Amino acid sequence: MTNFVLVAGAWLGSWAWDEVVPELRAAGHDAHPLTLSGLAGKRDVPAGQQTHVQDIVDEIERRDLHDVVLAGHSYAGIPVGQAAERIGGRLTRVVFVDSSVPADGESFVSAWPDGRAEVEASIAAHGGFWPPLTAADYAGQDLSDAQIAWIVAGSTPHPGATLTEPAALSGAFGGLPATYLACLPDGAEPGEGVAALLVGEDWRLVTLDTGHWPMFSRPRELAQILIDAAGKGS
């Protein structure tokens, strides 16, 4: 049995995995969706990026999980990648779900050369938080109106410090067993940083023909990709 630890991206909580978790459990595995500090039910908890890394490590250690597949979506790839380094032999594989990946000394917004100033200005204008997307922002992402309404209703402002603080890696990150899931409407080719990592023998690339939020648009297919990444296809 694999323990899947699932971390959604900006503005989202553990609820984002509600349609993925039953698929994983039906296949005989366990799933642990996680809400990061400052979001959803933990929105009153102060958080920086290292808080999110520690949230993930603490969850795995508190539950004494082994045979862990650690999945991070979008922003969450940055703390998930750092946490994957820190859990040692508990890790089976890390899965980056159409996500950012950490680079030592770089932040989430570091990779946004054109949009960085806009994100930072938005954070400053909203009391230190990045405001959630509107329904219109989800157009063209393979989502129904009901799914968009669900996402918008559940989203909470994202703590800005998590986006601007730098990642801290030990240097072993590229050697982690990893799968990168690229969602096709966002471009079949991952960015330069991911492409460089995919050259290594420990990294694999898979694709899914859907938008950036596959836990909503294609939960069954996403669950199967996670199971396959664990090497335990159903």
C-alpha cells in the first residue's frame, strides 16, 4: 500500500483532492490530502514558505508514513520538492502536478520575470496575501461551470510570504525519484528548469490532455497517473 500525500496549489486546501482521494483508496492505497498553513481551514495561521515545507514534513512524521508518494500541484511543487528531500527513506516518489519546482535560493515569483512585479504589487495591495482567481480566469481550462464555481467558492487568499521567500535545497534534489505531469493546454513542453531535471535518469515526464487543475477536471485520470508513478498500477 502506498501512502499518497497530496498538496494543492495556491488558494486551495485539502478539499481540492476530494474526487481524487476515493479513486486512490478504491485501488487499495491510502491518501492524505493536506491543507497548508494560511489557507482554507488554517487561514488564520501565519505562514512563510518554510512553514509550508514543515507542514508537509510534520504530517508525514506525525502519521509515521512510509512508502510515500508526495504530490504537489502548481505552487505546492516548491514546498513539496523541499519536503521530499527531508523525509529520506520514507519517500517512494515525488510527483509534480503541472507545478513549479524548487531551485535553491529562488522563490515562486523568481520564475515570473514578466509577472513578478504584478504578483508582488497584488500581495502588497491585499494585506500580504495573493487574492484568489475569479471565475473568468478559469476559462479554457477544461472545467465545467459547476467545477469553476466549486473552486472559486473554496479558494482563500494565499499568504504572500510563501511566494516570495527562497527555497532551500541540500543539493540532492535532482537525484530524487520524480515524475513531472505536464497538462497540455499549458504547453506540452515543461520550462527550462524542469527540462534540465528530466535529463536525469530518476525523472520521468507524463502528460495529460486537460487544464492546469486536473484534480477537478480529470480526477480519475490523475489518480491513475499517481498510482502508476508509485509503480503499483491498478
